Amino acid sequence: MFLNVDKHNKNKMAIKDDSGYKLTYGDVCLTIEEFDALNLPRSVIFCLCENCAGSLIGYMAFENNKQVPLLLGAGLDEGLRSNLESMYTPSYYWVPERKAEEIKGEKVFSAYGYVLLKTEYEPYPLNDKLSMLLTTSGSTGSPKLVRHKYGNLEANAENVAKVFSWRPDEEVGICDLPMNYTMGLNVINSHLVVGATVLMVKANLMDPDFWEFIKVNGGTSFCGVPFSYEVMRRVGFDKMDLPKLYTLAEGGGKLTDKMFKWIATYAKENGKRFCATFGTSETSARMAFLDPELALQKIGSIGKAIPNGELFLLDEAEGEDGTVTGELGYRGPNVTMGYALNKDDLQKDDEFCGEYHTGDIAKRDADGFYFIIGRKGRFLKLFGLRVSLDETERILKTQYPNVDFCCTGDDKKMNIFITDAGLKDEIIPFISGKTNLHNSAFRVFVIDEIPRNDYGKVKFAELEVLAGK
């Protein structure tokens, strides 16, 4: 079965969520078999995900039984979801029961608070290697999808479990990141593949119930994005009594050196370990890992490649101090097939062929450790979620066709430049609602016109000067 779940102790707890559901490995196998008995056709299935047992068991069953799930957040804006539906025409939806009326469709099956709905769309040809789909920018509902192939998720799960030394009898992984986010999904996969327990948590980090659930259920490993650790510092995480929590991992964006040092120091002084990692959806999550013993020596580093992977630099430029800079690339069995922009692309074969160029600018020091220092592409990571600046502009221009927009920013704020002062107060609530990101992620600047060159290309340098004033 998927992730070898049938090879583990049937009586061992596999999944426990803060909605009250508990599944042993025996329960997981039985439910996957019940899905199999439905004889669903090989087709695209939209999974509206929450961090709960029902959401997780559906994903596992679809992977095992050769359907192709597209993992989306259950809170995705209705208009964005409808747009994706019209483009990819899923034959089924797997959704929380409360959303069944909204989605509509024939009820086929239900389990653990989720329901399978058959749509009016017929299955269509899919590449035989295609196993799963993720959006490249989940919060904007981008139609650009990452095409995973069979073996990607399993390879990354096994290699990450190896580098973290997960042990089935001792590990209780905490999935606080959304499971439709590649890093959250990897937390799940890397624990289940070794027969450990996964805690699925919908409560947020600022909710005392989150920490109580973790403590009561003996959570041992936590993975957060930079924003997670900012919240944890504000709520006094370093003063909490969490005796079982041993591993603190980070991914999904670059920590400031100050925050990196704070977590690493806390871990060392409290008998825990801090593991910095780096990954992308295109590599089925993680591709780099920093040995926790070196966290305070290599502050800010993403470390080296995970087992069976290889990091390298493109267009190398050597520095006088023995460092080398260039675009970060990766080779390994977890590299996905490429992208899809429409359903016809789901018939395409493997285009990456085991090698992915990240678009991130990295430095390799004299000891062979990598550091991310910039980004080539038009993406930000806000609160750990990858957000496309181009998709955000598209959403704004669709809503306000007579206004010129341009978006820039960094991993702390998105800057939205507009040419209509009358819209200033409504832009942030609108785009916050569309992307499911907090208002604090955005700033609006009103300017007379978007600066462009003779070829119509935006002069981003001028906008950055305006944003810095």
C-alpha cells in the first residue's frame, strides 16, 4: 500500500486529529480498501483539504488506488475554486461534509467527516506516471499545477525520514502546516512511511488549545515556516512545558539570522534539536537539511542535500573567500514531472527528468554548505506560503479592469501599486479574502502611473525605491 502502511503494526495509532478522530494503521488499511471497492475510474479528484483524519485518509486512498488528487485548501475562495474546476473538470470532489451542499454532486462515499461527490464531468486521458497535483501558488488558486509522478512522494518521505532518524515507536509528528502545502504533506508522509503517529491539528499556533493538544498527545516533532516561529516567540513558546517535543524543524522560507539563532540556541539549551531544511513543491518538499549539531556554526544555512539527492549551482561565480554563488539546482528521485497550465497538459510526460532549477540564488561556502541569498522569480513566501505576484496581479486586474496594478515585495510584505486613489481602502480586504492571507501581508501604494520602459516592461527598480520611502 501507499507509504507501506500495510507493513506496520495494525494496532499502532497512525492518525489522531483535534476533531476527535483516531485511526490505527489497521483502520487506515481498511478504509483504503473500502475506497478501492468503489472501483473509481482513474480521474482527477479535487480534495478540499483540512488538517484532519478525513482529509488525510482520502488523499492516501486516492494515491494508493491510482486516482489523481489535486490538493486544495478547504478555505479557497469560491471564485478561484470554480475557475480551477472549469479548467481541470474533476470527476469527483473529496470535501468536508459541511461543504457538500456548496459543491453539489452525487454522494458516493463518506468517512471521518468527509464525503466523496461525483460531478458531471467525465474522466479524460492522464499520463500513466501522473500521481498527484499541487498548485504552484495555493493561496491564489493558480491554474499552474505541479505534476507529481509515482515514486516522488515515497522517495522524499523515505529520505527525509532517514535524515531525521524518525523511529516508529517514539515519533509523534505534528502537522500544523496545511496538508495541501508541500511541507505539511511531507511531515505526514515521512512519519507514516516509518509507522510513526501523526497529529493533525486545525487549531492555530496562537490558540492555547493547539499547545494543549500537542502536550496531551506527546507531540515529538514540529515543523514551522518563518512566520510560525515569529508567532511562537510572541506567545512565549520558550517558556512552555512540552517535555516530549524534541525536534524543531523549519522550511518554507528564509529565517532572519536573529530568529535562526534564537531557535537554535533555545534547542541547544533545552536538550532539543533544531533542523533547518529547504524544499519546493517541484521537489515533493525537502531537498536540503542542516545537521542540528551545526546550527549555531552555520547560522542561516539550509545545509546539504538530503540522502539520494544532489545540490548544485548554475552559472557559478566564485568569491575571494572561497564561496561560490549561482542559481540553486537539485537532482533526485523526488523531482516532479513539470507543470500543467490546463487539463491537456496532464497527458504530458516527465519534462524535468530528475533535475530542477529552483530560481533561488544560493551561496555555497568553503565547507560545502548552502545558503539562500535571493530569488530570481516572481514569487514571494508570505507566512510560509508561496504566492505568485503575477497571479495576484491577474486577480486584481480581473476585478478592476480599468486600473493599472503592479505587485512587488519580499517574504515579509507584498507591495501593491495602484493608479486609482479611490480604491486604496478596499484593495487589501479584497486581496486578503481572495488569497486567504492576513491583511498584514499587504501594503498599498497609490501612484500616478506604473513606470514602464519603451517596451512596456515595468521598471521594478523605480517601484522598489517608492516602496522604501
